[in-house]
Amino acid sequence: MPEKPRTPVYQLQAGVVLDLPVYHGGRTYFASGKILSNEDIQDLKLLGLESVALRETETMLGDQVQDDVMSQKLREHAISIVRRVYQNFQNLDREQASEIYSLGLLLKEEATRSTKLGIAVHDLRDHSNYTYQHSVNVTAISLAIGVRMGLSREELDHLSVGGLLHDIGKMKVSREILEREGKLTPEEMDLVRQHTVWGWDLLKEQGHFPPVVWSIARQHHETMEGGGYPDQLISSRIHLLSRIISVVDIWDALRSIRPYKAAWKPDQVLDFINGVTMVGKFDPQILEIFNNLIVPYPIGSRVMITGGSVAYVAGLNFGDFSRPILRMEEDGRFSYIDLMVRKSVRILKTLELAT
Ligand SMILES: [Fe+2]
Ligand SMILES: [Fe+2]
């Protein structure tokens, strides 16, 4: 097959879509389907890359509304700070507390900047450091929800710090238990659940953070109908910020690869969170915002549609992320279907998530 034409980096303009991922330092730096911002183009120049492969025919398809929740650079920076703070959980000093506050501010800025975007996660690239990555992901998506809910500046600050520290109590649970492939005994399950109370105790004792941050650590596994832990709180007795974290916490846990489970695809997680087993567990207002924020079929994903045909997601519609614009190929010729127009067709499942 002839190699696809590539576009020189110096000619790039914001809004173009990558056709192939950009690799750097042995890892995916930008995934395929990524819409490049001016900042991303700057990054490519700094990396010394000469050219990239673009989706020329699709650059203007649909609404340009998909992005990863934060840049790779910010993600790496965030994970390194969270790792350091979690590992030093017993002796958090004032300097580390202020590092967490500054990181919280950065993540808050990022969430405020991209209020028009849907969040598209791609196939996961790195499976180590679960607890640290999880805390960063949960914070970023919770902040995006908080911004859309119109929370005050102070509430967003508490949400970011609480998100970053919500699982700090897990540092008291042995790694062997947290990462066991097989089943845990009821006693071991109790130990894992204790991370909520331990987190609360630790943050309270150390005195660097306000009570709402301790509450997030304690309450993020409570559910609205009173079936959560550790206190079986009901609806409004659970702090609003804990209610936000609890939805995103489940999303990220299911999305991730763990020693005992594979990574679920975004559409599967959305179906589960909105399905019968979860009825009454989440705050309905938060759930609605969450559902409108997450892109179930990111651009570049391969999906199966009504009738069993296979198609690629080529563009998104801001009104409904579950009804994107699809590209189909037959005998080497492309055709496009806009699912907002062709209401009789729907996506049945994701076959392969964009990388
Ligand atoms: Fe937790
Ligand atoms: Fe968590």
C-alpha cells in the first residue's frame, strides 16, 4: 500500500485531526483522532517532529468537540506529584500540601478552559501506577462536571484537592490485596473498604486541608439510596462534592485495566452506570451532566451498527455524542452517514477503541 501523504508540522493549523498516532519516547504522545490545538502544534514543534498524517477529508466533519481531558504533559506532571504525596502519606508536610493545592489550580484552569468539549478517552496506554493515575483522572473529569454545574471557585478548589487525595487511605492497604487477581475474603474486603475511614483520619490529623476534603475521602463510596460505605449515608447527607466524585470514581475504575479485570470500553461503562443495577445510586443531576460530557465512541473508533455492518467514527455531533457521523467503506469507496439524520441506524457496540 502506498504510504499516506504527510503534512509538515510548520503548515499545521489548529482544528486538524490526526489520522495516525504520534509516538515519542516509546509511547503514544497524541492518539489518532486527536484534534490539534495551537498548544499541541507547539508541542509537536518542540519535539522536533517534521510531519504528521492528517485526516484530510474529515477535518471539517461534524462539530469539533472532542478532546482528551488534559494534555499528556500535564498528566505526567500531575501523576508524579500525586505519587510523591501518596507515598509520603504518613508525614505530609506543608510543602507537599501546597504542591497539591497548586496542582489542583492547574487542573481547575484546564477544566475551565475546555467547557465546550466532550471528553474522549482512548485506549489506555500505561497500566502501572493505577492509584495515582486514577486520582488524577477522577479529579480532571470531576472538575469538568463541577464547571458545568456552575460551582463556585472555592468549591472547585475543594473538589480538585479532594479528588487528588480521595484514595490516599489506600496507602494503608497492602499492595498484595489491592492487586490480587483472585477473590478477596470478606475480611480483606473490609480492609479495602477501610481506605475511606483511613483517608479521613489521615487528612484530619495532618491539618493541611479543610473538612470538606476529609469528607470526600470518607464519602466517595457512599450511594444515594444508602447502600454505600462506610456510613450508609442517604442522598443529601452525602456532600455534593463527594457525590460528583462517586460517579467519576466508578467510571475510571471500570475504564482501567486491573489485575483482576480487563478495561471496559466507554460505551460499556456508560451503559452500566445508567443500567438497572445502578438505579438510585447517583445524583440524577450529576449523572445527566456526566452522560453529556463523556464521548462513548471517540473519533477513529471502529463500531458495529444496526444490521451488523462495520463503520468508523468520523465526526461528532455536539447535540448527542452517541449519534456521531460514520464512515463506511465498500469496494474501496467511502460513504458517510450522519446518525443525527439517519435515526433508524444506531451503534450496537464498539469493536475497537481509537488508539
Ligand atoms: Fe476509593
Ligand atoms: Fe477512587
